[in-house]
Amino acid sequence: MDEGAQSLVDAAEALPGVTRIIDADARAALEQIRSSPMMADGKVSLMGLDAIREQLGARWLGRRDRVFEYVQTALKRQVGPHGFFVRVSETDYVVAQPNVSRLAGQAYCLNCLRDVLTFFLGEARLSDIIVHEVLAIDDGMIGARQLDTEAVQAEAAKESAERARGAKVAPNLMSQDRWSPFTAHDGRRLRASSQLEPVFQLKTYGRIGYRMTRKALLLPGETPLSTADLGQLTSADIERIDFATLARGLNRLQQHTAGVREPSLILPVSFATLSSHRGRSMLTEFFEAAQANVQRGLICEVYDIEGAPASGLVQATALMRPHCMFIVGRLNAAPVGGLSVLKDVGLHGVSIECPHVGDNEEAFAAFARTVTSAAKNVVRAVMLYGVAGPRQAAVASLHGATHASFAPARAQAADEPAFAVA
């Protein structure tokens, strides 16, 4: 056992343990775990919904089937084809993930529970994020020890960063000259540009990290391509823009932070790139390189989701899940009607660029209300990019937006908005 895992075990031994009675129907399903080395390796977890049942109170009976459905969908996306999960009581799930490390598996369960708590209760208090490591299964009983949530997350992030630093990255992966400028399929010369823009949580105004902006420019003259122009490009052209954006953004990040790791980083990728084997393979290299620059984890922002088949989005998000903490979908425009097509495809949130409405507060409020209303009950996070200032941020928060960045017009420099949080 490595030093990090041992310190985690030492810390956890002081935490309370539990014994759970297993439903009779679940006992047969757990036999495969009892006879495998997964428990000894710490790869079996017990995830409980007690906090949801307690806070819903009398409403629990009427909502529990919806809770079970949501948890099952979330766990299916998480564990993949090689993992295993089963509900063993009214509020407990056993989750086994043999193909990931002990720390990664435990962190996945903590993140999943946080997602469920936030969706049904509106927040995930640290005291409610309770996951146990299963130590024994015998005679219809489960013995388990509670995990230290903060310790697991810290050690899992450290493990992920160390793995990323040790990964073999192609020497020219980060070379901007490799990806941009380039000649598109129609003969036009294009250059990809990326800036770093701070993103804030609106509830606390704390900075969660940076997002990479993505812009394709037509040469000469560097005229930005519109969404319609980008829609005319081939998948190979879009891939090239994605890779150039990531290379440029990571170079900027390393220069800007001087080795200090950010809380998180939002990386833009296109659905077309995620849908190709070559694209995913290259994206994995970029995400591994980016992982060493963050404390908590990466956020994958998927572009061009409008019109994408739900099955394709499910597959794309499932394949990227091991490489990032959250996945959000980028909207090209304010939705007309709801976003039910995005329900249960694996997105944690949606993001959108704010229109330039100046000081027209009524227009901005209408925009924020349209986006947040469409996203309600579909995703838990709504990220509005390019709000005009703190006043618009307050309006966005009032209507249900969770995160925002500020318009570059307020910037002191090209990629550093004047708004700052101490």
C-alpha cells in the first residue's frame, strides 16, 4: 500500500463504522463480491441516502422511486461495463469498481452522492456526504467503515495529478505550431485562439478556476468565425480547432499560474471530436496533461450538443467521465422550450455565452430566466459566461444560475477580468 493510501486508512480508523442488514433479494447479487479480492483491495463502497430520506421527511415515500431512478442512472454512467452496483436496502447501495484504483472508486462514489444530494435537496452539505468502505459481507450483514470525505478527495486528486505527471505525453502535444494555423477542407486558412477567463460560483462568489475560451479566426484579418461558419467545417477541421485551443490554453495556464495549481479548469471540446476514436485518444492526452495543473479536477465542456443524438451524448460523456470531475454541455443559443432531450445523458450542467445587451437589465433578466427555466430539473448547474458585472451576476443568481464569468470588456488585461475575489 502506498503512503497516501495508508494515511487515508489511518485517518479512517478513527471514524464510525456501520452494520447494515441486506435485503434478501440483494444477497445473491453480492456473492460475486464476497468471492473476489475487491473488498481486500478497498474497491467496494457503501453509499447511503439517509440524508435525503431524513430531509424529505413525509415526502420520502412519494419521491423515493424518483430518487432510486436517478441514482441508478448516475451509477450506471459511473461504474461502466466492468463495475457493479446493487441497492441492498431502502437507502443503501453497494458499489464495486474493480478497474479503477481504490481512491478513484471512492472519490467517484462521493461525487455521485454529492450530485444526488444537490439534485434533490438543492445543496450537498459535507456532513451529508457519507460513504463507507465495505469490510465484510456475511450472513445477511454488511460491515463497513466511514470514509473521511475530505481526505479521500484530497488523496484522489493527488493520485490523479501524479498519474498525469507520470504519463507519457508526446513532446509536441503542447506545441501551438503543430495545430494552428491550418488550412481547412475548403482552402481557407484558420487560426484557433484561446484565452483564460475566471469562473465564479454565484452563491459564494468564490473562484472555481478558469475556463478556456474557444475562437476560430479566418486569416488574413483574423475575422472570428460565427457558429454557422463553424457548422460548415468538417469533423477533421473541428478536431484541429479543439486541439489548437487546448494547446494554446494549457500554454497560457502554465505561464499564468507559474506552477500553482488551480482549483479546477474547464476544457472545451466538440461533440464531433468526442465521437471519433482518434479525437478521444488525443483528448485523453490533453486531459492527462491538464490534470497536473488542478487541485480538484477537470470540467469537460462539450460544444455542439444541439441536435446531437441522445445515445451519442451518453456514450461521449461515459467515455470522458474517467478523465474529469464534471461534464457540462455548451448551448449555442438560448433554448426554445425545455431541455428534456438532455435529461439523463450524463451532463452535470449547461453553459452559454450571454448576449451583449449593455445596461438593458430587462433584456438580460429575460435571457437568464429563459435559460435557467429550460435547464430546471434537467441539470444542476447553469453557467452564464460574459455577464456585464456584479449586478447582472446577482440577477443571474436570482433566476437560478449557479456560475458566471465576466465580460472581457471589464478586463485589465486580455485574459484577466478586473472583477476579483480576495
